[in-house]
Amino acid sequence: MFKKLMYVSIISIALCCTSAFAELLPITSSLPRVSKSYDSIILKTWQGIKKRNIDPYSVKLIHRPKSEFPHDAVSEGAGYGMLWALYCNDQEYFNKIWFAAEQYMWAGEFYNWRVDVNGKVEGTGAATDAEEDIAIALIFADLLVKKNIWTLTNKTPSGTTYEVRARSILESIKRNMLEESHLRPGAGWGGAAFVNPGYFAPAWYKVFAEYDSGSKSTWENLISQCYQTINLSPGFSNGLIPDWLKPDGQYNESPLGYNPTGDGRWLYKDAIRVYWRLATDYLWYNEPRAKPFLQNAMKFIVNPSRANFYQMDGSLVNGTYKLGNDVERPRTEHSHLTISMWACASMVSGLDEAEKYSDELLKYYDGTDYWGKATDSGNEDTLHNEMYFDQFLAFFGASLISGIFTNIWDDMKNPVTTVPLDWKTKPSLSTVTVNADNEPLNITGELNKSVRWSVVLKNRDNPDESVTFSDNSSKIDIAWYGLSGSGKAMPQGFYDVTVTVTGLTTPTTFEIWLGKSISLLVNDRLIVDDFRDDDLQPFFGNIWTSYLDSHDGKTGASSVKKLAVESNGNQKQLVWNYLLNAGNLGYDPYAAVELNFAKNSSLFNMTGVDTIILTASANRDLGVSFQVVTDDIVKSGTFSYYDDSLYLTTSPKEFRIPVTELRQRFGGDMKFDPSQVIAIRIQVQQKTGSEGTITLNSIQFAGDLESLYTAPPEYIAKSIFTKRDTRGINRYFGTIGQSSGHIKITLNKQFTGNIQIVNNLGRQMYRKHCTNANALVIDATADRITKGYYIVSIASQDGYTESVPFCIVK
């Protein structure tokens, strides 16, 4: 119920006195941001949320003063409030909201989605977006406690911690809110039949995949399915998507949701959140799949004055509705709500474009403790705004474009979060001419702290032929064998190499020549993985991971202590260490090391493979089940995978498993379909407490491999000196040419800084400091620059670097 207004006034005065001393989280953001600082706006409007939506109520949830059920509270608001409190470094109110959600909404597996003003449950069941948002907030809060940024007041009165509840929510989402990698809008309904794209949170799922690493493939498949559905939206070409639709892109036959505006076929208050959620994935993880939809949205909207709600044909929504205060307003809305969401999408077009949306958004902030205007002739004022949903979406948009809404999961990997980002060792290449049969291209570099980076190698003649490496770490150490992400040989020719680091405005660029990709066909065997590249990504397939008895709704508690590539003399091997624990399983626990093939939700076609060849050992003699998992078995729910029994010893042993001899476990009689392979597993099942190590040296395929793999063409040398025109890709380098024993370097604009040439062994052959230079002529003979491969590099006074390779043959 309401407190007396006298107390509200006292609280308001106290907030005004203390808000001046409030601070955002003490984390240096590495995200791109607009020029306007939103720090004080975010803090001041948070004080307004506390004053209007929390403090006047005895139930300390986020209340909706003007909803169709005035002053109620929904689980969505709990997630939103916890996120805003988190970024405002307000653990006190973070706990107030969460504790109230635990007391009044928690139903054992999820939060009931709605309560009245006094906390009485009025809407049972889960709202999946709320579960996701609360989970990510708790994961981030747990990290802040562990980093001593927040205090140990991280337990509810009943003793539940941030971490315990976060993990239980993730288990509940997997158990109740996923159906075949489709996101259900609630517990046990929707999914494969229909989805709410406003709930898609791919950046969250990437954090979940690391936090809940045993279910990494589950979260990755969910991400892929979300993007597949978005790409099938009936409004995709305009960057529009309806509030509700089927995963295949069709409209749902009947309206859904408790407030089905436009029969769920408009981009309205549910779907408009897609811009925020996808832009977060794009900014946090450089996610390329987010880009096309957001780019289409920018082409459609043209300028920020058109930010609004739309139908799929590109026309504005229509009609009016009444708020809970009985005030009528149009469904169209050019306000802080819509501008902030379209502003998120604008980040994909660069900061110049985002500045325009920032300027438009600030028209709807008057310096007070709320978003919106006190009065407005266009009915976009506090009387006609909800003072709930609009406030939160404005926060999400403003905090994202200003760099405040940073990836705390990645940020907390840094030992010191306030140190400015910089290179310790700038990126370098082991060679500029790649013959991967002899050695890979090694790309190395080191930053002064962990941060999200990506390395893209793009074919000069066909930019669609590219491969991307990315990670969140301080070190870049890549070995590229000339292969695509699916194991195919990349085309021969020149490649532009771009190293991009979140938080550094200028990428580092190189140019290399791919003469030959590695051949994975050796003695009529196809190398699926032999771990030579020192990572968990196979040549064929998705990722090496673990499959445990806690997955797929099971209640085991087995764990993995190690899954890593290690050196053994001159060889690399995969080492997997497990500890079995039955938990509440009711039978012997199990765990498996898994080669997962389900990349982007696609299946792996093993047609033509007649034998799988595995070289493996264990720390003791050990019987294991070798399993091939197919999609039809998974959908049947029987867990009766195709398997064979192997007996590992302490010495590496080669096992040849004929595909025709694979049989279903438990006496099943389904026929093996090689086109539906999801994974290959080596599973151990023994009593609780059993611990051991399995070591894999290689896995190969034999048979008729023609449809699966094509060997790369023979090596082609870059055998002539070619005049290179780099004006389209570099800031300074224009052309490099050779004439009469001289090398002429033409620059795009005047350059001041150092220029040097090194040979393929890294030896410096030439160095000079230039001042306002437009071109440089070098006497190749005098500087001993003879036949061979070289890299010319520049380093400007502002720290910008560029490198371009060239070749001299005579």
C-alpha cells in the first residue's frame, strides 16, 4: 500500500541531497560513445525512478503507476530496475528490488510475472525476458562482489546469493523456456509455434554460455535460432519485426500477449526492444549477424525525426488507447522511448549518425529527474507517458550510446578496470606469404588488459570470402592455416587483415598473400582435428565441449576440471579431466567430452564417411561409450544415441569405428542418418566420486570424402612485383611501385612520423623520419633491398600504424 505523502517528501529531499554524490560503476568503458556525457542524466533519472516507482510503496518492486492495473508491478520491471541500479552502482536498491521479487514473485522455478500494489500474485507463470534480465543482472552483481566493488550484502533474508539464484534461473530457462533452440515467451508455452522477438537477448546468451559453460552449445544454438528468426521477419528489408511471429517468419494466426496491440503484427512496444538487444550484441561482441537487420533499420528510418512505431509495410501504427490514469493518447509515439531504441540501431552506422539520434533524444530531457517533457503540444509529456516503460527504454538507449551500458562480464576479466587500454606489443605477422602446408600464418599481439578483439582476414578480390577470429583476452595468438570457419580451403590471393579492438578507435591493418591452404587429406584420411592450432575449434565442426548429466533437464552434478589443448613434446593433444557426481540423478553419473557440430543450428552431413578413426588414451584403463548423436534421436527424447564400446589404456591407441556397425543404445532400431549429425561424444559412466582424464590425439574420417572435402590447389607464389593500390583500405598508403632500382611510395595525404621496411625475417632494411611527406623514393640497391618479400610500415605521431607487404623479384 502507499506510505503517507509526508514520508515521500522527506525521502525526496534526502535523494536530492545525496544524488549529487552518486557515481556510476567505477569501470572504464571500452565501448564507442557519442560526444555528450549522459552520466549525470542517468544518475538523476534513476533517482526519479526510486522516488516515483519504488519509495512510495511498501512492496519495494518497480511499480507501474499508470498501467491498466494502476500501481501493480511486473517481473519485467524487476529486471529493468536491477539493471539500472547496477549501472548506477546502487547495491542498496538493487537488493531492495531483488529481495522483493524473491519474497513476492518467486515461485520455486521462476518469478510470477505480475503482482498487485500489495504484492498479491495476479499473474502466474514466467515472463522469459524478465528471467533473462534478472539473471544477467545477478551474474554481473556477483562479479562486482567478487571484485570487491560491491559488498557482501548479496544474500536474501533466506540466504540465497546472487550466484545461486542466477544459476537456478539459467537451469529453469533451459528446462522450461526453450523448445528445440526456440525461445519460449513463458514457461511451457510457445517456442516452436511462436516467439516474441523482443525477448531475444543474444548478448546475454553469450555471457550465459561462459557462465554456464557446460551448456555452451545450448546457448549458442539459441543465439543462432534467434538470428534465423529475425532474418525471416516479414519486415526484414526495412529492419522491422512484429511483436509476435512464428520462427519461420509468418504471422501468428491469433493475437498473443496480455495486451495484443495490432494483433501482434506491428513493431510496437515489445518488438522495438530488438534494436537495443541486437545493438548490445553488436557493440559487446562485434556480432556480424546483428549488422544486416540494424543496417536495414537505418536505411528505412532515414533520420531521427521518424523514430516511432511501425507496421511491417512501413506505415505508422494507428489508433489511440487510454493509460491507467484515464488519459487518452495516440499509439504513434515520437518520444524518448522510440528515439532511444532507434538510437541503439544507429550505432551500427557509426558515431556521426548516432550523434544525430543523441541530439534528438536530448530534446526529451529537460534537466529534471525523468525523461520526457512537463508539457508538450504533441502529447509527449508526463501526463501522456507511462512513467515506467518509457523511462526504462530511454535509459537503455541513452546508456548504450554513451558507453555506460558496458559488458561487465568482459570488464571484470581485467585485473584493473580503470587502466586506459593500450597495446603492450602491437600486432605482427609471422609471414606475408602463406604456404600453410609448411607453416601457418601466426598473428600475435598483446594488450595491457583483457578486452574484446577480432581479427578478420578478407579476400581482396572476393570480400565475401572471409574468416574471423575473436576473443576477450589480453593476448592475440592466432594460427591460420588458410581455412574458413567450416574447414574449407580459402581462395588463393591477397587478403586484407584487420585487427580491431573494442576501445581503440583505429584498427591495425596488414596485407598477406595466401599461396596455399593446408591440405587436411593425408593418406586418404581427413583430419577432423589434431589440435595443432592449439584451440578448441576443430578443422571440421563447431567446438570441443563437455556434455554432462546436468544437461537436458537431468539432475546430475558431474563436473569438468579441465578441457584444454596441451603440448606433449612436439605434439598437441586435448586433455579432458572429469569428476562424476550423481546428484539427484538416481543412477550412475556420466560425463562426455563432445565434438559439437551444430554450428549456427545447422547439422553436419557425414555422408560418405565409412570409418571414424580416434586416437586416445586415459590416465588408467577405462571403458567408454563412443557415441554419434543425431538430430532425429534428440527430437525423439530417447537418448538412445548410436554407439560403440571402446577400451582406453594409458598409452595412445588408434580406434577404427566403422559407421555401419554403430547401433542404438537401449535396443533402439532407428536407422543411422549421416546427414543429421549433431555431435560425437566419448562418454564415461561410473559411480559417484570417479575422477579421471581422457586424452585425445586426433580424430579423422575415412571413406568416400568427395562430398565432404575438396583438397586445396597447389601452391602459387607471388612471383612478380605488382604495383599495389591501397587507397581504398588505408589512411596513408596510396601506391607502391618499382622503377630503375628505386622503390616509390606514394601517400594519400601528408604524413609526419616514422617509416620503415623489414624483410620476411623481421630484419630492418630501411628507416626514416618524415615530416609532412607526400611521397618517398628509396634507392633499393643502396639499402640492400634485393629480391624477396618485405613489409613497409608507418607510425604516425598520433600512434596510428599501417603495414603493407610488397615483393621484388629482380
